Amino acid sequence: MGGSMKKLMLFIKKHAPLFCACILAGILALSCVWLRDGIAERKKSGSGMRAFSETEKTDVQNKSLYHPPAFGEIILPYAMDTLVLNATTRVYETHPGTDYLCPDKCVYAVSDGRVESVKTDPMYGLTIVLLHENGDKSLYASLSTSNVKAGARVKMGDVIGEGGTSAQAEAETGPHLHFEYIRGGKSVPFSFTTAPET
């Protein structure tokens, strides 16, 4: 028994990288299945898709420095210092924005500004970029429609488009808004109740 245990330990030691790779592959495969099943269950049951009531919307709008870009559940948070699993590509990666479900479909300008561009990006889909008076930008992607044209002025809370599924990089997420707040050319964390972090 002692000799066969010793042989097993030597075999494991010799092939440790292969064992580690197999274990990690198994964990990744299980994570992908759990994520896929969770998204499918949420779509089927509709859980977590409650929109804000009219009273809640008014309350948020009156107390905020910025307007929320959408009134839906956050389904994937900003994560530039953490790897998160992309449900579409099945790859762990950083996420430079925040993904919102859009139960009422509406996408809102977070602050006053000018429409810098409206374009279709191969990965982000239909995308609107607003340039704000403080020099910051906000990006709204994966849209199904745009209500604005380049050069137009917008006010905080204006409906500028509708959430959709046009972002190829996030196709498995379902209809949503991919939102980024950009300061100094970099995507930064954003909360509509506080000034964005620098």
C-alpha cells in the first residue's frame, strides 16, 4: 500500500499542471452552466424585472445629481478591477460599464449635454455617446432604437432611445442597456445619486 501511494503521489506531482488545468476547466464549465441556467430562469420567471413605480421615479429624479440611465435591475455591474463571466463569450473579462434591464424600454440622458455620435458598433451595437457640459461623456449601447441625432442638445431625463439586443458582445444577456460613464477618456464607476469617482 505504501509503495502504490508513493507512486500515485509521484504521478500527481509530475502531472500537477495537467490536474490543475482539468480542475479549473471543470469549475469554469460548471460556472457557465449555472450562469446560463440562472439567466434562463430569470427570463422565464420574470424575477428581478420590476420597474420603478411612478412615485419612485419622481423621488429618484428629485434627489439625484444625475438621472438614472434606465429604471431596471442592474444585471451586470461595472467591474474594471474584477473579472466577471461574459454570458455570451463564456470568457472571464473586465466590464467597463453597467448593464441594466429595461422593463419599460426607455433609456434616459443622465445629464444635460450634446449628442456627440449615434452609430452602430460591431461589438456594442447601436450606440449613443453624449458629451456633457463638464467634459465627461456617457455611452449608451445595445440599443434597439435611437430618438436623437448627432449634434442635438439633450436635457437630463430626456428619453434618448430604447434598450435592446444589438450588442454582439452581450447577445445572451437579452434586451438591456449597456451604460458607461467616461471621464478623461476612461470608463469610471457611476452612481446616479453621487458624482462619478475619479
